[in-house]
Amino acid sequence: MDNSNTAKFNLSGDRTADVQALMTYVLNALKEKGYNPINQLVGYFISGDPTYITNYKGARGLIRRIDRDELLEVILSDYCSRL
């Protein structure tokens, strides 16, 4: 694999509303269970291990319905648009 060039990443379709609703639901479930949602989500995004997300209210199964790359793209796009 040649790592000298920047890889271009592009997702098709706009699922921003789906991702925002999903993330709101997962964040609330994590908060309700007493977890720090940022820490848990960072663990999930870095490792890919879904056990960082609580099973409470089906949050773990829900977050696994959308690819981590797509979740990160929407989150970063929203963050960058606010700068």
C-alpha cells in the first residue's frame, strides 16, 4: 500500500438527519446511565468496539446501524461548519 498520497474519502447520499437523530438518542442513553458520552464515543470510534456504547434503550444496536466512517463524517462536517 502506497501511503505517500492522500486518500480521498467520499460518502454518497446525505444521511445527516439520520445521524443527528441517532447521535442524540445515543448521547441521551449514555447520559441516563451515568457515562461520560464523549469518552465512550471516543472509545467506540477509535477501537470500533461497540461495548463502549450502552445497551440501554437499544443504543448499542442503533449506533451499529450506521458505519463509523459515516458517523464521523457527519459529526466533523457539523463541527467544521460551526467554526
